[in-house]
Amino acid sequence: MAFDLAARLAERRAADLYRQRPLLESPQGPEVVVDGQPLLAFCSNDYLGLANHPEVIAAWQAGAERWGVGGGASHLVIGHSTPHHQVEEALAELTGRPRALLFSTGYMANLGAITALVGQGDTVLQDRLNHASLLDGGLLSGARFNRYLHNDPASLASRLDKAVGNTLVVTDGVFSMDGDLADLPALAKAARARGAWLMVDDAHGLGTLGAQGGGIVEHFGLGVDDVPVLIGTLGKACGTAGAFVAGSEALIEALVQFARPYIYTTSQPPALACATLKSLELLRRETWRREHLAALIRQFRQGAQQIGLELMDSPTPIQPIMIGDSAQALRLSQMLRERGLLVTAIRPPTVPAGSARLRVTLSAAHSEAQVQLLLNALAECYPQLENTTGERRCEID
Ligand SMILES: *Cc1c(COP(=O)(O)O)cnc(C)c1O
């Protein structure tokens, strides 16, 4: 048989890499029901607690009454409706850029931007730890593709010296599995010095970084000349769905002409854009969400250090606990689950070999008491790890 899927699946299972989807039986929030079990979750990207916010839900409902449910067509035909346009204007303002272009998902925004900007005869340089969608965009573009050492401007500079054609440097803003920030001022300087463009995917920084939630470019005070191509996604801190590219007038017009994942797809439901508009308003105005989140991050890091956990260099809501061994990471995740806590174990190949970890994410919707519950459980379970046999348990990522 040509497609021996059973053999491929068995192989994956034997390598302990088989993935299963936990079934969520409640809305997003700190307290969820998963596979029939009530759990306190620390693994969602709903960093500001907006995914199930009553005002956002009301905006969605009112949007559906006014605009219907379906986008109906692609943006270039008859699918670009007023709410989509308003979201673009709000995003341009939030990020302090001339224009923004709304995409249906972050994956598509990344494929669209990279393939529209570089092709055969050009060069794309990416951080080794970039998100899969950025790597896929680089491969699909047909440009020469090279990875530089993680967050290392010197490694980037040596590759820039060998680059040919139009050169695009691509990095995550906040690295999704480590939580650290890209050194954007240094990366931007290296790129500008050699006439290359810097593209930043700020999926995890938008809403969480910057006084107004404008993300990593607001955090560092960088403009369009430093970061010509800025990507943000709306399914994380914003709590809805979709993504955008923000930049110059010429960039956005070029994407409308040439970005195939923008052109050849139906626009997102206009009611979703209505929900996003409300969510962006809350994200910007309710600064207490970012302040509370920052307090939780401090509380977690202090508590974790007292227990002796190995944290990473992360000032963001992504607070991984480094374990190393995959079986041990799964074991800790399972012990926490037995105590009613859901924290995902992340293993290779999602992270480099020998760097399995528990990826704790915090949200403004968590209370200090809930973070304390997590710390108490970690204090109890973590010391037991060394004595385990490393036996493998069911995985939950
Ligand atoms: C989640 C994520 C994406 C994909 O965004 P979607 O809107 O979920 O498709 C892209 N880049 C990074 C860094 C992400 O974390």
C-alpha cells in the first residue's frame, strides 16, 4: 500500500512523540474542564483574559446581528467589510504605523509576508528558535534560507555579510517556548547597516508588552525604519482570532497585490472583527491587566526560585520550568494534573533535544491565590522528580 499510515503512526508512538488533543469542555479561563476533569490551567495564551470577556462576546453578538456571519468572499472581491477596515485602522494606531493589513491567521500572515517580500535570488535569515510558521514561510519563498544563533546579532551579522539579493531578517519578538525577548535594537542595527529589512513576529508581545499594549516595538521604542515589517496575532492576548501585518503604505499595498495567503482566502467573519475591535479597546485602556500580569510574573519567579526550579530569562507571561529529560517533564506534568493543575510538558522536536520543559503561562485572569496553588504543588512535586524511575505517563500536549 502506498500510504502506510499505520506504520508511521506506530513509529511515532514508539518514539514517545505521539500527540493527543485534550478536549476542552468549558470556555477559556483559569478554571477549565478538560476530558471531564475540572482543572486550574496554566497553559493558555489568553494572556489578558479577554477570550471569554462579556463585552467582547456582546460585541460579537451585535456584530453578527448587523453584519451577518460569513465573510462571503475574499477581501479583493466583496469580502472586505467595514468592521475589517476599522480593525486595520485600530491596529495601525495601536502599533504607531501608517497602515495594517488583517489576515485570517498568524500562520497565513507569516507565509504571506515572507513570500511576498523575498523569492529566488534573495535571502531570508531567521533565528534558530523561530516559530514554525516563519520557518515554513522562508522555505516556501524559494529564497536562500539560513538560520543564525538564537538572539545573536554577531551571528546574524556574519550571515548578512554573505547575503545576496533582497535580504529579510526574521525573528520572533517574544520567543514562544522560552519567553525571552529578541534583542531588537541590536538586530535592527545589524540589519539596517547592511540594507536588510527586519521582520518581527510579535504574537506573544502584542497586548502584553508596552505601556499601551503595542507590543515589543513599543517596549523598545522602535519605529518603521528599525522594524519595517511587524506581525501581530489576535488569538493570544487579544483573545479573538486573526492576525495582521503593520508597516508602511508601500508594504501594505504590496501585500494586497502579492501575498497569496491574503488574496486567495475568504475574509474572516465580520462579527469576529467587531469582537476584535472591542477587545483592542479593552487591551489598550485597561492597563490594570498588564500591571496585574506583571505582579503575577514577579510572584511566580520569586516563588519558583525559592523552590529551586530552573527558570529561563523571561520577563513575559511565558515562564518555562526547565527539566531536560522528556520523561521527567511528562511525569511532573502528570503529578500536577493529579493535583488539579494543567501545565503542558513541551518536548523535542518542539524544543531542542535535552531541553524538555513545563511551559507555564500566566494570565491577567489568574489570581495571586491561584499562582500560589501552583507554587505549592510545584514545591511538593518537584523534589519527587529525582527519585522517579522516569516511567512514561500519558502526555497532554
Ligand atoms: C501562535 C503563533 C503564530 C500563529 O498564529 P495563529 O493566528 O495562531 O495562526 C505565529 N507566530 C507565533 C510566534 C506564534 O506564537
